[in-house]
Amino acid sequence: MHDNSLNFTFPLEHVSFQVSMVSTGRMVQSIPAHAHGRGCYEIHYIRYGSGTVVIDGVPRRVGQNTLYTTGPSILHEQIPDPSDPMVESCIYLRVFPDFEKTERGSSHARRRKDSKRASFLTPFLEQAFWMGQDTQQVLPLFDTIFQELEQKKPGYRPLLSALFQQLIVCIARNYLETEAYYPVPENGFEDASGDSSLSLIVEEAFLNEYRTITLERLARRIHLSPRQTERLIRQYYNSTFLKKRTEARIGAASVLLKTTELPIGEIAEMTGYSSSEHFSYAFKTYTGMSAREFRRKSSSEAGPHPFSENVF
């Protein structure tokens, strides 16, 4: 199941949450490295199976009952084990903490009203990445959410909003039992207002259409002008359209270099480059090494247990 057309907004203490996507299923292909924009989070629960999640270049093994959250600016890649691919449930949302205007009244001069508030949500809001074993029984909540979305019985929308609230509470409780991994960047919420569906459309375009996506095509999809779309990307990611597309293409190429023996010229074509030379230049500029060096390095690090961290 994959539904990216949701729009569930609900308050929880001093925070507003907006859920725009849920999905569940077996991960049969690797997902290239990508990062979420300001205020955006993806919550992942591994039902069973195993694999590796690469967080900002650091590989971490995951297995049944692993819960992890990837927040603003965290570059992450997901690699299922071929013999036992992971089955994952996922929810995508944006967070809107309360703001108050300063004396100048400018949106660029806002500060968070909750900056000094004590809250059980604080660990969630202040961490851009968290991983651990679920101790709060989130799986039954995921199951009920998917059931309600499929059946759409009378009253399912208010019930789903309540279920999403309960899910966030349980996830936040998991955070309280472990130490922080990565803090959210200081600007992780600034200018993060807007519709979460737009950020999801942008992220899915780069993730799934890196080969063919153009600024004009993306602009038409989100009903903005190219200039407004470029501004939106800068606002969400502190980046440009071309940089985000290059990031997506190189991420996809890295997966193919690590997991296949395809010729580099074929990988260049598959990821949207007009020639092997253009691809090689872009890959070395982005990663600091040639595609061949990257493949050799990845091959030498691979093995029966390629990563040092154990499955939970």
C-alpha cells in the first residue's frame, strides 16, 4: 500500500503535524541517498526482514522491530538484504512548531515560542535522526491506520487523526529511553510553513524521476511558476533545483555501482547523463572519486557482513 494523497493535520501540545503519505510493503530495491526538507520527517518501522540504512555516510544494520526517524537534512540510503529484504511501514509528515513575531514583525525575524517549553515532544523535535527498538507497540497502530485507509468506514478521518496523534506519542516515548543521535539544524523549522504535500511531491520527483525531471515539469506539477518552484526548493532544502537533481542522480548511480556490474556507460545513461564523460565528471565532482574508484572501494568493503553494526 502506498498513499501519497493524504492531508491530515492535527495539533499536539504546541505543535501542528501534517501527514501526507503512508506506505507499507517489501523493499525489493535499494532507495538512493536523499534528504528531507525543513520541518519534514519520515518515520520508518521494519516489520521483518533485514537490511542496511546509510545515515550521512555511516551504515547501520536494521532488522525486525527497528524503528527509525529521518528528519531535516539527514542524507539517508536504504539497502535491503537480497536474501531477506526488509518489509517496512512508513509515514511522511511535516512539523509546524508555534512561532511568534519579533518586534519587526518579519517572518524572517520570527522565533519559536516553544523554545523554553518542556515537552515530551522536545526530543522528537530536536533530533533529525533517531534509531532504536520499538518499545511502545507502534505496529498495531500502523496496522489500524492502514486498515482504516483501505476500508474508509464512516468517521474514518477523525479516527485516523486520533490514531496519528497516538502514533506520534508512542514514537516520542521511544525517544525518551535513548540518547540523541543528530540535532535538527538551527534553521530546520524556519520558513517551513506551507502544505506538506508540496514537499512530498518535490521529494518523490527527485527520488523517482531524477533521470527526466526538469524545473518546468516540476513547476507544472505543483502549480507554481519555475521561479516560484526554485524559491520553494531553496526554502525547503537550502539548495537549487540543479543541485538537488545532481544529488539524486549521483545517489542512484552510487547504488547501481555498489549493487550491479553494469558498465559505467550504461549507468550514465540510466541516471540521465548524455555521455560517460559528463557522468564521470559529475560523479567525481560530487563524491571526490571516480566511478571506478567508488566501485572498487565498495567491492572491497563488501562481504558476508559488510557493516560493523549488528542488527538490533
